[in-house]
Amino acid sequence: MVAAKIEKIAQDIKTMRIRGAGRIARAAARALKIAAKESQAKTPAEFSSEMKRASKILLETRPTAVSLPNAVRYVLLGLKQTHGADIWTMKKAVISRADGFIKNSLEAVKKIGEIGANRISNGDVILTHCNSECALSIIKTAFKQGKNIEVYTTESRPVWQGRLSARELLKEGIPTTMIIDSAVRHFIRDVDKVIVGADSIAANGAVVNKIGTSSIALAAHEARVLFFVAAETYKFHPETLVGRLVEIEERDPSEVINLRRFPGLKVRNPAFDVTPPEYVDLIVTERGIIPPYAAYAIIKEIFEWNPGERIQQTGDKLRPLI
Ligand code: RUB
């Protein structure tokens, strides 16, 4: 019964019924809370292995957004903190850390909106890509502050997340124009600022986000349009400190084309791409605004990492991420 609930959440992440790095992270925390709450384990060891099994199922869903392993790591720290205690204490710790993660995550999105909105001026035309709750939080907050802004949103093929953004923006009454992904360079001179979210941010400040983000960054760079990234600190990727590359998810060709009608056609469908730090003007986090090159310092601080240490050890003493 519990396993079925975890599987259902994992399946929803895989099929993108639950999508977006922040929402995926909160869904994982919620899944671990359910696993802890409904566990029938008889011993602490049994409880620990149940939690680890549930984590494994969640971690195998989508590989790119580091918010997912970071959320799991944050919640499971409850097990380490209560090592040697009874099951009841362990359960309580896991549940309370899951609740804590979800609460902090929602607060971070709001805070990013407030901090980022300070950088939006009256009359700005903003371009956004995909559907990022952090990017939209900035746009919505600026609009609520009475700034007269306008938004361009891309379609974000092949899954059309731009339609979600368009709906959200229109609901707030924000003037919104949709463009096809390949029209970005055509319109970039009408734009004052680009704001996108992130699935992972590497130690060198490179930003992994929805496929197409790096081409938008390139066009913005060429046209001297500011390029902002909005991301909670749990989107920073600890393992990139020691050279790990962020895995780019490649999804099913059926999202792009009906292959039955094109026998023999090869299709590549990467869901994300990497924008180098030189194309990013700033990153808005819930702790404040940083230049992309400060990503190293943020990761080092958050994960209490010192050069030479193995990241796994660092993960053990991981303190609250947000
Ligand atoms: C979503 C995407 C979003 C980031 C940030 O991709 O690339 O820009 O996840 O979103 P997908 P948020 O739709 O494939 O999950 O700010 O909401 O965490």
C-alpha cells in the first residue's frame, strides 16, 4: 500500500504530471513523509531500509534536477540524526524534516520573487522559457508591486510548458505574448530581461535548464540583454565540485514525433541544456543575488565542503540547505 503510493508519485514525476525542479523536490519530500508515516517496520534497521528503498525509487525517476537528490538527502538526514533511537523518534525526525523542506521550499520561491522583483523596472519587457515557479514568482511579484511589465513566453517544445506559463501569467492579468522557440533571436531586441529557472547549477556557475535555454542566453548575450536565473539554493549541485557532470535527460522520441509515420527516422530529445556562466548576468537565490561565479562559494558553504573531502562524507554532515 505504502509502496504503491511511492510508486505513484515516482510515476507522476517520470511522466511529468509532476514537473519543474522545485515541485519535483517537494513531491519527493512528500513521498518520504508518506513512507515514514505509513511504515509498518518493526525495527529501526527495517525502517531505515524502507526509507532508503523509497528514496531509490524516487531518485531513479529523472536524472537532471539536483533538487531531487538534495531534497532526499535533506529528509534522510533525519535518520542519521536519530541513529540509535527508537522507530517512533526516527519516524518523527523524517516527517518533520520532510515538512521542513516543503515549507522552506515554498518560502524560498516567495523570497526569490521579492528579491528578484527589485531588479525589474517599470516598463520592462521580460522573456521567460519553459515554466519555472521561481522565474514566474519574480515576474508576478514585480507586477503586483504595480510595475507595468509585459512578458514574452516561448512555447517550450516538445512538452509545451510555455502554455502553463502563459496561463499563469494571464491569470494574474499580466500582458503576455507567446512566441515559438525559434523566434527568440527575432524578438530579443524587444526584450529588456530574460528570466529563467534552473534544474541544476554547477560549481563553475553553469546553469542546466530546459532545452533551448542556452540558445536564448546566446541571443541575449549578443543583443546585450540581461539574463537572470532564478533558483533556490537546493538547485546547486554538490558533486560538480569534484568534476561530476550533470546528466542531461533524454526523453522518448514520441514527445517529438509519431515515429510510426516516419519509419527509420532517428530522433534526439534532450530535455535540458547547459548555459555557460559567461552568458548569465546573475542568479537570484532566496539568500540574495549572486554572480554565477559565486556558485562555488555557495556550494562550499551549504554543503560544508573543504577541498580534498569526498562529497559523500560532506553529504553526511549536510546541514539545512535552506
Ligand atoms: C522544467 C524546467 C524549469 C526548472 C525550474 O523542466 O526546466 O525551468 O525545473 O523550475 P521540466 P522551478 O518541465 O522538464 O521538469 O523554478 O519551478 O523549480
